[in-house]
Amino acid sequence: ALWSWRQDHVVDSWQSAVCGAFAGGFAAAVTTPLDVAKTRIMLAKAGSSTASGNVFSALHEVWRSQGLAGLFAGVFPRMAAISLGGFIFLGAYDQTRGLLLEVGRKSP
């Protein structure tokens, strides 16, 4: 909406794709600690405290043993993959939406 407002017209499909990439990358970065906790829980040995499935416990264990770097382990590859997905999906969605609206206007 901000980009559209600043340029005084609706964003193009490639601009929507760029917005999707930024949104996906931001979301990936913010949720990386939760992904780390999920991975630790999934790979924990049966019967261990981590295997209980308590996300806060898993996050605390990572924080205690590896600090902030441990909580954000793999953040850049995760951001790259999800940004690429956001770019492709939102760009394709916007392009398809535009084509379908154009076809809808042409048919009676």
C-alpha cells in the first residue's frame, strides 16, 4: 500500500513480488528461534526434557548453551529460501489476478 501510494498508481506484479520477498524474509528472521526450538524438539532423544515438546524449555536450553547465535542458527539460508518463495508466490498471484481481471472485463 505504501509503495502504491508513493508512486500514485497500483503496484506492478514485480513490485508485489519484491514486497513478498521482503515480507517473507522478515517473517523468516523473526520466527527462526521457534524453528530452532521445533527442530530441537523433533530431534531430541525420547525421554529427554527437550522431547517433552515444551517450546519455552527448548528455547531456554538453546539460549543457555549457545546464546543468541544458537537461537538464530541458520537464519540466512532460511531467509533466502522463504524470500525466494515469497517473491515467486506473491508475484505469480498478482500476475494471475491481473490476467483474470482482464479476461473478466473482456467477457460479457
